[in-house]
Amino acid sequence: MSWKLDSDRPIHTQLQEILQTQIASGALPPGSKMKSVRELATEAGVNPNTMQRAFAELERLNLIRTERTAGRFVTEDAARIAVAKDEIAMAQLELFRKKMKQLGFEKKEIVDFVRSKWEEEEDG
């Protein structure tokens, strides 16, 4: 798992976003057991308390659940995972839209630009 973290945003938020993306994309499949807080903290090079905060947020979002003696597991709720995927996609789309507006593109121009680049990629 890639742990590219930047210093301009809270680390626990970035960790939560990375794990949420892994769940939404299926890289962490529904029902799968999560690595421990300590294991993931070591992999990411962060304090276990920071990773725990990310886990707590994922639990609040109902993307993972804790089984008292067995550990943490990715939700099996496909609808909840689909909602998370849509939320991530919408956030990315909004960032893209804002950048394109800053460049002076209007809505139709943005759509036409994306369509043409997509078609170029398919033809390429």
C-alpha cells in the first residue's frame, strides 16, 4: 500500500482517505480482515495513535467494524462501499472542476475537453 503523506493536512485524515480509497476500490475486499493498527502504522511510518484515529473515523463511517477478540474487518455492506466510492469520486470531480474553472474553462468546454482526451486515449 502506498503511503504518500504530505505535511499540509492532518496525517490521520490522509491515512483515513487512503484506507477509504482502498476499501472503495476493492483493494481491501468486503469482509476482509484489516492489518492491526501497529502493523499499518509501521508500514506508513506514523505513530499508532495517529493510525488509530484513522481507524476510528472509518468505523464511524461504517466502512470497518471491530470484533472484540478477532480484530477489524472491512464492511460487507456493498451499498455503503458504493456510497464511499461515489463520495470519493465526487470530491475528485469537484477538485478537477475548480481547477478547470481557474484555467478559464466553461462547463461545456470542460465536458468537450474530457470527451476528446478520453477518445484520444481510446484511439491511441
